Amino acid sequence: MQEERQMDETTTADEGGEFDPKAASRLLETTKRRAQRQFEFPSVLLTLIQAGALLAAYGAIWLSVRGQNPYSGPSGAALVELYVFVAVASVAVGLEARRARAGVSRRASRHEWTRAVPFVAAFLSVYVLMGALRFDGFSYAIVYGIMPAAGPLIVVGAATAGYAAAREDWQLLGFAVAAIAVGAGSAFAGPAGVWGITGVSLCAVLVCRAIVQVWQRRA
Amino acid sequence: MTGAATATDALDPLIHVPARLRIVATLAVLPDGDALSFTRLQNMIGLTPGNLITHLRKLEEAGYLKTEKTGNGVASRTSVALSNRGRKALDSYTAALRDLLAGL
């Protein structure tokens, strides 16, 4: 840092001064890495907060439904806990997005909200499908157990995977495909077990994502 | 002229200055077309406003940057974006730097 500041002061005063190519290469890499870290979204911390919030939210539901026979759904307290953790994670996402994008103006900012359309449509479709399944006579355990735990992961994961592939964001694509796999695989655990398996698996996927982010920073 | 000076002749003199290299490298991290406010750029680079303006002006004159001022008076805001020409210049500079270091 001290070295960079000294170099700036020297060259501002006298631009004809020698600037060693090795020092230039180091400065270029350091600056890029530092800028990437400052614009990074989500940050490693946010990914870990999301992992903790998901584990707590899905864990609360699992604790309230485990051992139910027949399945009667989560308790009101577990649902309140779920919404509290979702709210905490949403606030953290909002604050982090504000930090990363402070001072950055996007070319297509007027139409940026349209990016949310596929995600909202995919999310809402799960609840429409739940209504249709209940209407068609499917059991309470499938409609209110397996569907709300696994459904959003599969459809929102698919929407995210399409978005990530279009932007060539391979890290996000890997995360989205992992979320789809968690959603589809956890359904085998039944209406109560699906909540526990989904919570633990999603937490593990997010922790892996945080590790990849740290590794990319150091590479 | 020394050997080292001859070798560095291959490097774009507009970018081969620490402060300007940091400006261009920082802006290059943003996606194409995105702009950064003068205030945040200054915070990230750590130069005085006067120094930063001087360097930005040189880069803008070369067509490496585009600056845009919006609003009036105290509400005015200046944003800076790397142009396509600036992005290509940084790519060429990076390639030249790599060649130069490989030959050392």
C-alpha cells in the first residue's frame, strides 16, 4: 500500500520516471483483485449468512414436523421462525447489494427489474401447482410437505441456471444445478425428512460456494 | 537510452503510469457499459480529487474513458466508464507486459 502510494506520488510529479514492468504487473494484478473484491456480490460473508439462515429456517420446520404420522404440517411457531430467517437473509442481501453497487450505474438499469420476472414466475408457479395438486386429490403430505420444500428449489434453480448460463457465470450455474439436485433428491426423504435433508444439503452447497469464492480470490 | 527503457517502449505510455494503470484496471473489472461514480473511484484509488481529474482527463483525451455528468450544482454527479478503445488498450498493454516479462 505504502509502496503504491509512493509510486503514485512520484509519477504524478514526474511521469517520465521509470516504472519497472515487474512492479507494473504486480500493481495490475493487485488492483484488479482488490476491485473484484469490492464489487463482489454476493460476498463470502453473505454466502455464509445465507447458509446459516437456510439451515435454521429449514431446520425449524423439520423439528416441528419430524415424527408426525400422518403428516399434518409445520407448527405456526416454526413458520414464524422460517419467515424471520428469510427476512434476515433478505435484509443481508439488500445491504450487500447496496455496498457492492454503490456508485455503479448500469447501462440497462431502466429494465433491470425485468430480470426478476422469471424468478418470481417460477416461484409462484410452485404454489399454483400445489393448489392444482390438492384440487386433484393428492395427499396433504405431498402437497404441503414435499412440494413447498423441494418445488421452489427445482423451479427457481432452473430459472437461475438459465440466467447464469446466459451470463456465462459458471460459479452461479454450478450452484443452481446443485440446488436442483438437492430439491429433486431430497423428495425421496418423505414429507418430514425433505425439510431436514434440504436444509442440511443447501447449507453444505452454500458453504462449498463460499470456499470456492475464497479459493478464487487467492488464485 | 538503456535496454530497460527500450523494452518499456512497447508499453502504452498512457497506461504505463501507476495511477492511470490503477484507474484503468479498476474500471476494467466492471462489466462493459457500466460506469463508476467519481467519488467511489476516488475512494478506491486513493488519489486526491485534483490528481484524479488530471489523470482522467488524459485518459479521456486518448478516448480510453467516457465521462458523463448528470444533474446540476450540489446534486451533480460525474461517472466514468472505460470505452471499448480503453478496454482494448488495456488488453494490449497486459499482453505486451506479459511478453516483456517472459523475455526477462
